[in-house]
Amino acid sequence: MHEPQRRIRALYTASTITVYQAYAPEIGLPAVRHDRFPAGWKRDRMTWIKPSFLWMMYRCGWGTKPGQETVLAVEIARDGFEWALRNACLSSYDRGLHPDRSTWQRRLKRSPARVQWDPERDLHLRPLPYRSLQLGLSGEAVERYADEWTISIRDVTPLAHEIHALVDSGDLDSATRLRPEELPYPAEDALLAHLCS
């Protein structure tokens, strides 16, 4: 099957989408217990959410990197996710989308969300020739994410470790069966037109 160069691939339902983040246990474990990020979670910093499980595994080293030992699956409202996309700006200048660099810089400063298209990963965490979405939230978007959009927070660290062990042992079939099934997200063209050249 042909994969477009940029596509959102995600685990989703009719009303929710699952995104991944990784934190130190002192943030991640209370978030799981209360289905809400704890007071120690920094709302004044940009937070990056990733619909791609394997991209998150690449970023956090299967939950082994310092400060990223607790891998969270955060189920959020699709209408919130789509609000963030509509209000996002690409994190880097693209002459095919922006009239000039200064226009892009002004838009970036105003936008409560930003998008990066990063290489998708295989089970060995090697880059694939197509890209998946990473969405950065700041300001109003962070507040909405934490207080309105988040429906549930699950600890998927044991799953990450189990899949990693299967990959290390060469059992890629079992690893594939355990991996969250991510399908192309049904984003209308208008939703991503300002984010894909």
C-alpha cells in the first residue's frame, strides 16, 4: 500500500484519539492514578504529543531514557485534537506554504500549537521513508489539553517493555500483534492544508 509522505496515523474511536507522552514516574504515575496531570506538570512549557506509538518509543528509548521512564497513552477528544491542528503552525519554514519567512515567524509566535512531521519508525526504531505527526501545545492549547480534552491516561510502560523484549528476541510477529493498531486518521484536506506542502 502506498504511504503518503505526511499522514496522521493513530489509534482512534468516533470521538477520541490516543496520543503518547513519556515522563518521569513522579509525573507519570500520579497522572495515571487521577486521569489528570499533577500539579508538578509544567503548564508553562510546550508539551509534545505523538499519535505514533513507535515514534514515542524512538523518543523515549522504550521507556528507558532518564525522565521518560513512564510511557503514557493519553486518550483525548478528537474535537480538541482537531482544534489544535486548525490553530497550529509548522515548526519550520516551508516556502511552499508560507509567503515569506517573516510571515511564518509571526504566525508561529501567535499559534498555540505547532506541527512537526518526523520520520515514522519501524519496530527496530529505524526511520521509514514517510512521516508522522508530532504536535506541540503551548498556552491556551496546553490548558485545553489538560483541563478539557483529556479523557483518560493509561500507563503503557509494561506494554512498551514487552514489545521491546519481543523485538530484541527477533519475534517481530508477536511484537506487531501487541503494538497498538494505528490507522490513517480521517482528517479532511482542509484540516491539514496549512500544514502539508
